[in-house]
Amino acid sequence: MTTNITDERAARRYHQIAVLERQLTAVNQLIANSKQHTKELQEQADGLTQRMRIAARDEGELPLFDLDGE
């Protein structure tokens, strides 16, 4: 059994696919932007964790003991 598609139906299908391709491109761009933002936030979190570890070893910005002042 052979199915013939009319020109109008083919044009509608082509239009539908074109719309879906544009939507997919937009969503993929949002994903890329989100990944970049997530990377930047992770770098900030890593930096804060590092500063906390330094502070916990009493090497941070506000030392617990002022041994030079004694």
C-alpha cells in the first residue's frame, strides 16, 4: 500500500519540523547558558570552601591567636 502525501500536508509537516528545530535550538542555548552559570557558581563555592579550610587552620584573614602581639 502506497501513501501519497499532498503538497499542503507536506508543507505543514515541514513547517512543524522547522518550528520544533527553532524551539530545540532555544532550549539547547538555555542549557549551555545554565552549564556556564553552574560552572561559575561551583568556582565560587570552591573558593569559599578553600577560604574556610584556611581559616580553620588559623591561617585565614582573621587569626585566632595573635602570637606576635604577646
